[in-house]
Amino acid sequence: MSVEKPQWTELFDEVITGGLCTGCAGCIIACPHDVLSYNDANGVYKPFHIDVDGDERNCTHGEKGCTMCTRACPRFRSWETEIDVHQHQRERTVEEVAGITLDIVLARTTDPELADVGQDGGFVSALLAFALENDVIDGALVSAFDLEAGPWRTKPALVTDRAGVIATAGSRYTYCANTLAYPEAAEAKLERLALVGMGCQASAPGAMQSRKAGKVARRLGLTIGLLCSKTFDDAIFEELFEAQYGVKREEIVKMNIKGVFQLWLNDGRYVEVPLKECHAFTREGCKSCPDFAAEHADLSTGGIGESNDWTLVLVRSEQGRDLLEKMKAAGVVEIRPGDEDPGALALLRKLAQLSRKRWPEAGDPGPRRIPVKAS
Ligand SMILES: Cc1cc2nc3c(=O)[nH]c(=O)nc-3n(C[C@H](O)[C@H](O)[C@H](O)COP(=O)(O)OP(=O)(O)OC[C@H]3O[C@@H](n4cnc5c(N)ncnc54)[C@H](O)[C@@H]3O)c2cc1C
Ligand code: SF4
Ligand code: SF4
């Protein structure tokens, strides 16, 4: 084992079996030897070392000096500080519980088709369509419906055009490691990629870039974060929605979480499920996650505003700000100042603080830092 060159064994001990792994799959896509795979059966969502060139805990490439998996991992050691310093030349202050932010706005698409399919203001879809159509990116790693597996099953997907963006819009609340669409993009030789994902995934490009993880880091040049308190095990459909509320997964046409789990059904019914009944289905990988606000994205987006048809957007980088300005100038989005919705800003802070308290006290102290009066 080399402490100076931490590799798979350290990742396995400290993150994967150490209770910090989110299942973001960053390590898998960064591995240059293709010896890591992903277990998404029965709610596991964890990487594992395949049975060649080592075993469960040992990697012969790691023993020879390969450190790519630990360099890619956005939960390894002092990940938050390292990414903050790389992206902003400083670590976040204690007051910045939702991460370092340049600006906060409310935004929505001006395109009726995108507004119709988008979860909140359709901002993410508008951004992806704009970036693809204006030669900003070659492709985006998103979450698609896995229709072969069944209703409301998801799979990571590469989209390269407006039709793909429309087909993959909206939110699903089970886990989808969008990063795993990367190999398809690399195979297609696409160099400029956007990654859409919750905080766990949105920190992966920053981890890779700050620790110089090669061409994967370079290709993942734009990150769109999704605010997130948790995802749920797929079992929630049968064991709660169907067993307690008589709602079959194939009947659901839209879902959202606004204080309660909201379900819209194909016969026009609307069902609310209290969140306290959903907690038993919280995905394991979310239980120690400290990042509600996708703090390392270029633009982080959420639906906690007072109106359902606006997306709250946290601008975190100059690249994100520039893209937002260009979208505004092209008339593809409407924008309002975030402080027009003080309730949303207060909720953002509250939910960000709550998530930070989940990070283990024994872990790196950075992610748990919140204002003293809030603890
Ligand atoms: C699991 C999850 C939890 C969330 N929790 C919160 C929350 O607690 N509070 C809050 O304010 N906002 C939350 N959001 C964000 C919110 O639901 C919207 O995604 C966000 O406001 C952007 O809205 P939009 O209309 O601009 O996005 P859209 O234009 O509808 O685009 C949404 C994008 O998200 C991708 N996506 C959908 N489902 C998943 C998934 N399961 N995993 C990865 N990518 C996915 C789609 O492929 C699409 O690219 C959550 C989103 C997800 C996916
Ligand atoms: S958190 Fe992500 S990068 Fe780290 S070990 Fe888990 S899947 Fe791999
Ligand atoms: S709470 Fe959300 S951001 Fe955190 S690990 Fe779970 S899915 Fe990822």
C-alpha cells in the first residue's frame, strides 16, 4: 500500500466500505484499465473491482502506481476543499452552506415544448438544447427512461440533439449514474461534454480536474447540478405507492417532491404521499451525503421556488454565467433575480445545512462546517 499514491485499496477501505460512497461512478469512468464495474442491482449502486488484475480489494494496476480512481472520487479525503480551491482559489466560508455562488436567479424556458416536458422551469433542457445547437457542447450525459426494464426505470444516456433532450427531460427520484454514459460519448469521439447530475455526480468533474485525472477530466467541461436531498430505492413503487396507495408504477405520468411526494396519474388522479412514509426507502448512498446544492457544478438548479414553473439557478462559475447571459440574449430563457423569492433562498440554506449534518464526524471536517448558531 502506498499512502502517497492512494489507489483502489484506499478507495475501497475509506469510501466504498467506509460508508461515504454515493455510487456516482466517477471512479469507473476514470479507470484507464477497465477493471471497475457497477452494481446497480437491488439498490446497491456501488462500484466493484472485477475479477481480473486483482480482486475485490486489490488492484494490480494500483499496486504499480495507478491512482486514477482515487483522483476521480468526489468523496475521497479532503475532496470539498480540493475542488473549491481548484474552482474558486479558496475554500468556502462557513456561511456558504450551499457552496460558493456568484449569483442566484430564477429562470425558465421561453420554449413551450421544453416548458411542457421540463420538471420545473425547463431551464436545464433549454440550456442543453441551446448548448448543443450553438456548438458549445457535443453531447450531454443525462438520465433516460429505460423502457425495456419497465415504467419509471432509468438508465444513463448520451444526448446529442434537441429530440434527445426532450425525451430525457423531467425528474426521476431513483438513482441514475449519468456519468456512466461517458464511455458511449468517448467511443463517439465527442470532446466537449456536459454532465447533468445531483451533487454527488456534479462534484466528479471537479475532483478529476483538481487532481489531474486526464482526458475524462478535460472532456467533462460543463456541469449542470440538480439540488438533491436524497434519492429513493426503486422498491418504493411497489412497497409504498402500490401497497399503501394502490398506485401502480405504470399509472404514474409525472412525479415531484414539494414537501410531499406528488404523483399525477394517467386517469387524472393526483395522489400525495407524506415524505415521512418515504424515508424508509432512502437509498443507502444518500445517507451520509452533505451536498444538497450541487456545490461544484457550473450552474446548480432546483425546484424550491414559490412558483412551480421557474427553476432556481445558482451560478457558480464564469463559464456558467457566460452561458446564462448568452441564453438570455438569444431569448431562450426569462430571468428574474433570485431575491424576488426570499422563501426559496431561506429553504435552500436550511436544506443545505441539514444535508451537511449527515456527513460523518469522523470524516474530513470540511463538509460538516455550518454556522454555529444553526447547529
Ligand atoms: C433525484 C433528484 C432529486 C432532486 N431533489 C430536489 C430537491 O430536493 N429540491 C429541489 O429544489 N430540486 C430537486 N431536484 C431538482 C429538480 O427536480 C429539477 O431537476 C431542477 O429544478 C431542474 O428543473 P428543470 O425543469 O430546469 O429541469 P429539466 O429541464 O426537466 O431537466 C432535468 C434534467 O435532469 C435529468 N434527470 C432526471 N432525473 C434524473 C435522475 N434521477 N438522476 C440524474 N439526472 C436526472 C434529466 O435527464 C434532465 O437532463 C432533484 C432532482 C433529482 C433528479
Ligand atoms: S463516491 Fe463515486 S467515485 Fe467515489 S468510490 Fe463511490 S462511485 Fe467511486
Ligand atoms: S442525496 Fe442526492 S446528491 Fe447526495 S448522494 Fe444522494 S443522490 Fe447524490
